[in-house]
Amino acid sequence: MSTAEKIETTLRQALAATAVIVADESALHAGHAGAASGGGHFHVTVVSSQFEGKSLVVRHRMVYQALASEMQHAIHALTLTTLTPSQQSSE
């Protein structure tokens, strides 16, 4: 399973996410010190009703907690967009 697939599966399960979009942006960072260590750069959009009523900081902490294992080695950088279902439908 690729890191992107692992991120998607983990977030769908941990946050009951209705949508998870993972973009591997590692190629954009070729030559960057973090890329040399093998960790990838990802942009992740997560839609979950568990984000309702939570601040952006709390939402991001929820994602980081769910991905704690991958953050140790497979993920070097993570850009997040965290939305509730109502926020997704208004975009």
C-alpha cells in the first residue's frame, strides 16, 4: 500500500471521513532536505462531520493524531484542508 493510500484509509477510518483527497507533492520538493530522508510531501483534503464545531487547530490536531505513525517516517510535510460536510457543499 502506498503512503497516499495509507493516509486515505487511515483518515477514513479514524475520522469517519466522507471524502479524503490525497495529493503527493513530493516531486515538487526534489532536492529538499526532507525529501532525501524518504518522507513525502502531501496535501490532504479531509471532509468529516467530526470537525463540526471544532476550530481549525483542533481539526489539524485530529488529523495529526490519526497519522502519528506515518508522521514518524513516511510523511515529511503535510498541508491540510479540513472541512465539515456543510462547508464542502458550500464550495
